Amino acid sequence: MICNFHGINLRAHILLLRERKIPLEDLAFNVMIGKPPSKYTETTPQHVKAAQLLISRGQEVKAGEIISFVNILHSKYFLF
């Protein structure tokens, strides 16, 4: 297992992640949605899926807004 990658101690960072000591804001992707979510018909990028989840929860999402999301493996969508 790689323990050091570009000067970063991976074991220490994995431990911080498991202990939830890294703020979600530091892990989030921030992507601008280029058009209304309903206009994405052929493909659905991750930020659009996050926008659709927000809409399903009653939030309004418009083109040009920044969508922040965190990728989570082996899990359903969660909003924190």
C-alpha cells in the first residue's frame, strides 16, 4: 500500500476521513450548472444529479448557480 503520495501521509488522511475530522467543504466539488437541470436529457453529470436531488427536496436551482457535492462510494445520496 502506498503510504506517502506527493508528500502526503495517506494513512493519516484516511484516519482523518474515517474520524470525520475533515470538513465537508474541504471535500466538496463546486461546479456551476450551465443550463436548467431539466435541459440535461442525454447525459446527467454528477452536479446535475445533485441539483435534481435538491429540487426533489423543494429547493430551486437555476442555470449559473454553483452546485456543491461530495462523492460517496457505496452509498445513496446524502445532503449534509
